[in-house]
Amino acid sequence: MQTNFTAEQLADPGVAESEKILRKCVHCGFCTATCPTYVTLGNELDSPRGRIYLIKDMLENNRPADEKVVTHIDRCLSCLSCMTTCPSGVNYMHLVDHARAHIEKTYKRPLMNRITRGLLAMVLPYPGRFRASLYAARLGRPFAPLFRALPGMKPMAAMLELAPASVPEPSKVSKPGSHPGSGDKRGRVAILTGCAQPVLKPGINEATVRLLNRIGVEVVVPEGEGCCGALVHHMGREHDALEAARKNVDAWTRAIDDGGLDAIIITASGCGTTIKDYGYMLREDPAYAQKATRVSELAKDITEYLAGIEMPAPVNGADLVVAYHSACSMQHGQKITTQPKTLLKAAGFTVKDPPEGHLCCGSAGTYNIMQPEIARTLRDRKVKNIERTRPDLIATGNIGCMTQIAGGTDIPIIHTVELLDWVYGGNKPAGLPAAKSV
């Protein structure tokens, strides 16, 4: 793609990087066939190619974002399926992230939109606030139909509808400290406890620590670690995202310096995609660039890490059919495609791939709140494809997908690591169907 940026414009590192990305696009349109919003809406401007044209025009002319640009950029899930498809290596992720930051700086959103986005940024990254908000949502749930009928209030209705009926007790695993492995020491890792996941499903991190400890891996929860920054990053709140990244880089650097780390374990693939990008996000910060790159190189999804370790013999039977839902952030963002399924098969599960597995379920961070109608359409399509495989349960590696898909089916959906922990001697996950004993 030919570009016409001035030397003055290219002095901005963000613009310069976007210009390099734009020049790689050859207009081939391969991305349109795998883009969930284009497949759903059929509008060229809701495809990666269409959004690239809008971003190019906005940045090249150095103008503020307008309603048209914001509408179509906001509809992007950042599922990154286009990057898997693209034959030219266009880094759409970095381009759309820069566009969102530009929108945040130059566009004044409608009042209710600003309130909703501000509320999400103020609550979701903080477990204590998020837990309190879920208790409040239980009281507000009866008002969801009313909010859905009011202009600009559909996101509020979606928030109430997505809130769980009950909130689990906080897990001790999230507190700073060390969990030593048993037997011969096979490694030392840190774990990202996260923000939304330990509130919604604390058992995921508990299962991770139990499993790693049983196979001889020490697990450290560093003081000062928090939200990865993905939620605010995808809202264009660049300053907040970078501050979250720096905080985590500092926490994990202290753990590296105090005994070393073999890996930083991530149990939510959406977080993993962002943390693996810390080196890029902080590339212009001389105090953090090198440290952030080291953190990104150490970051591993739990299945990515376990795939490199010899697992023990199964303890509990797993004679069950599993539909494996590969989260977009897992297959497109991190390019982890075979390891989770290989681990599940080795544990005794029969693993099936649902049709259209490359298409997003509609969760995408806060997307199912901010774009509830598109998200619901994508969820229903995803559930229909999963149910076609006639599974006993669904396995996935991302809390957002678990919450989203569970809203459309009665089939149990369980995190991959919870299933592995159970097979290798851990607790039976809630909702797991009966299985044969070995």
C-alpha cells in the first residue's frame, strides 16, 4: 500500500510504526473471509482491509477521529484472525491499537459511552472493585430489560446479564508468596493471578498451582503484580496500559533477580497475548525496554509450559469427549494451536475440533458488553458449531470465552488446566460429567 506521510509525521514513533504496517498491505482481501464482523455484517468497512483504509486516511491526514471511523474500529474484536490469514505479514494488532489510542486522544464519545467505558476501566482491572460490582449487579439484574430498551444503555444491560448468579470466595493462591513443589525440583515459575479471572473462577489458578507443585515446580506470586493492562489497552487508554505493564515488569523482574524464573505462567490467553507484547509496548521507554523484552520472552501459557514437561501417569479416568475451543488470543494472538489438544489427548480425553474454530465467540475482553448484539450473534454461531460435535464438555484456556459461551449452552465449559489437574490427581472440577475410572 502506498503511503504519503510527511517527515514530521514520521517523527512520531507510533505513526512511523503504523506507516510500516500499512505499506505491507497489498489489498488482497484474504482477511475478509476470516473476519468475524465482516462475515456477520457483510460491510467492507467492518473488515480488516476496510479498517486499514480508514486508519490510513485518518493518520495520513493527521485529523481527529470521526463517528464513522470510531463506529467501525469499535466493532473490531481484535481477534487477530486476519493476522493468521494474511500472506503479507501485516501486523494489524499494532495498527489497530495505535488507531484506538488516536481515537481516545482526539474523539469525544457520547456521554453514556464515556460513562460505560470509564466504569469498565475503573472496575474490571481491580479484583476488589470487580467483586463488589458483581454483588451490586445481582441487585440490578431485574432492570436489565429496561436498560436494553433505553438509548445508549444496552452495554449496561449486557453487564447485568453477564454477571454470575453467585460470586466465589477469594482464593489464597492470589496472595503474594511462594508455593513449593513436591519431590525433586523441576523448575521455578511466577504466575499471573490476573484481575477478572480470580474473581469469577478462582479454581483455575488453584488448579494451576496444585498441578505444577505436584510435578515439582515452585510457583511464586510476586508482590505488586496485577492486571496485565489488556482491558484498558484495547480501549485506547495507552497511558493506563503502559502503567500496568511497568508495574508487572517491576514485580516479575524482582522475582527474576531473587532466585530466577523459568517462565511466567499465564492462565488467561487474552492476558498472554498482551504480556508477550510488553517488549513492543515499552520499546520507547529506555528504563523498561530491556526488562519488558525479558518478561515477554519468559511469558508462557500454562499449556505451552506443560507441553515441555514430561507428565506423570494419569490418576483419574478421562473417558469423555471434549470440544476444544481455541480462544482467538490463543490461536491467533499467541499461535498456540496444538499443545492444549495434545495435553488433553495424552490425559485420556477424546478431543474434537468444532467447525469454524477460527471465528471468535464474541467475548473479546469488553466487546460483549460494548457491542452486545454482534457478540450475541457470534456466541450463538459458536455454540451451534460446538454442539454439532456432541461433546460431554467444552475445554478452553480463556476466562472471557468461558463466560461468553456458558451464556448460550448447558454443556459444561471448563478450563483446560482444571481438567489436567484432575486427571493427574487434583480436585474434580465443578460441573464435570461422570467419567469412567482407570
